[in-house]
Amino acid sequence: MHPEPLLEIHPQDALELKLRDGELAAVSSRRGHITANVKVTDRIRRGSVFLPMHWGFTQEKACEANTLMHDQACPVSKQPELKACAVIVAPAVSVVKPVEQEAGRLEALRRWFSPALR
């Protein structure tokens, strides 16, 4: 278990894409764009990357993997129907934060989602 969301990538792919362990990567699909810190590991098959989906906008170190997926999802949990998609990965020049983390929005969303905070 990692203490933050990490984009896991095979060493050979990381070398070809000029990605280094611990550096920031830009991840894009047809549906969205995010950034994540890179974890170079041989546990990942060449040509694939892995990004945990459990680091949503309510987490301080958010990495909204669902942004990359299509809109077909559970209406309650927002868990996407598919958990795999084609992406382009490249070194990032700046961090992309979820829109929900803009000033004051995250706290308002937490209060709305949690009856105990009302």
C-alpha cells in the first residue's frame, strides 16, 4: 500500500517516456487529464500503467482516476463501469488538481456528503 496515489509503470516504459521515479507524470485519456507521481516498478507489464482509483477529490493527495473513465458509473458510489482505458503518459510540467478542491468547495462537499458534519 502506498501512502499516496502513484502511477506505476514498467522500468523500460519509464525510460522510453523519460519518466523518473518520484517525478510528476501527466496522464490523459479521451475523457480527461490528471497528474500523478511516478513509481517505476517491474510489477507492471510493459505497455500498461496502474493508478489506484481510491484517491478521489475528498483525499488531500487527490488523484481523480475516474476523470479518465467514461461516464457510465454507479449513481451512488460514482465507481466507473470500466476500470481500464487507453491513456497517454508523459512528463508533467504542473499539477492538475480536481475542480472539487478549489477554495471552499471541498469542505462544502464533505458537509453535504456526511450527515454527521451537518
